[in-house]
Amino acid sequence: MIEAYHIACAPGSVGRYCILPGDPGRVPLIAARLENARPVAQNREFTTYTGTLSGVPVSVTSTGIGGPSAAIALEELVSLGAHTFLRVGTCGGIARQVCAGDLVAALSAVRQEGTSREYAPAEYPASGDFSLLRALDDEARSRGLRCHTGVVQSKDSFYGQHSPERMPVAGELLAKWEAWKRLGVLASEMETAALYTAAASLGVRCAAVFNVLWNQERKKAGETEPDHPDMNDAIDVAVGAMRRIIAADA
């Protein structure tokens, strides 16, 4: 098996710094913020472009939905020499102060998924790299954006969250959701725990920032707000933070 079998990238085609969206359709949007970006490879859910920031090669690789494919992308990018990763995607708010259109930076993640169990015991925390999280927070503040930093929940089943009552394990799902609310978990998404745990096992840096699409808890409480699919703020923060990280490393 070649080193990067799934992402289909050759040695020398990707940078050491990588931005990881889930949706392949977002890769060109992010790459447009780089200099001299060009398509490198496309296979399955994995689309990769490489360009530069401040003269340093940076790649953008989509991971698809969920932990298994996100970990595959991370593993194969690391095998090609990448060492710094920023995940940029979407989430749904849990904490009532998190509104549609806000940003959430994941300090750590609840490991309510399966991929991270192949990397670390259940007791191990899925935590982001502090220097990357600081860069994300600094970039968001410099743009005057609301960015919440804290714990997110990573899950494997989208519909297990949105239709828990119809699941045979409804009691367990609803009880855990209530626990996350009481513990102040900010938002729910599907990749961070796997990425953070895999990154720790490989000795590389990873952090994640999300655009909040909606908050079902606010809607339940009658605090209605429109869905917010616009990813531009989150993308701009991720790219700006990566530029800061490159400068700090230099």
C-alpha cells in the first residue's frame, strides 16, 4: 500500500501545514485565500489543494464526515511530512450562550465516538494544541468576532443527536446530552475527538474552529435564530491563524 493510498497525494505535493474542512466543496473556497493554490488530488471524499502562505507551502484537504475518514486524512498527511493541522467546519450549539453565526474553538472534545478508541484508552483526554488555539482566538478577536473556546462533543451519529427519541438506545443518548448541557459543553460536531487523539499519538499539532449553524437548545427555549451556513468567518479565522502560526514558527 502506498503511503497516502486514500488521499492519493504524492510525496512532495503537500505542505507541512494543513487546513482540514470536511466538505470537498469547501476546499477551493479555502484555497482561494492562499497564494498560487493548485489542485493536487481528488479521491473519494478527499480533495487536496496546495498553495502558500507567507511563502510557506500550505495544503487544504477535505476529510468527509466523521472520525474514521478524518483520521485517515491526518494519518496520510503526516506520512507525507505534515505536522500542523487546523480543522475548520460547522457545529451545532449546545450551551445557550452559543448563537448561530458565532465561532467555537475546541479546547478539547468529549470522545463520544469510536475512532479515538483505536488510539488511546478511554481515560485519555482529546485536547487541542494550545499554541494553535491561541492563534485562532487571537485571529478571531482581531476581526471582532464572537469566538467561544471550550469543550465540544464529538459523536458518530448525526441522527442519534437530532432524533434520539426514535433510537433503541434513546435513554442513554438523552441522558448523555443532558450531562453535556450540565457540564457546559459548547457545541456538537463529529471529527474533533478523533483528530485530537490521533494527532497526539502521532506527535503532531491540531486544533479546530467551527461556524455555529444553529443551536437546538436555544430554539427549544423559544430563542429562535436563523440558521447560519455562511462559512466565511470561520475560514478567514483558520487561514489567518495559520499565517500567525507560520510566522511564530519562523
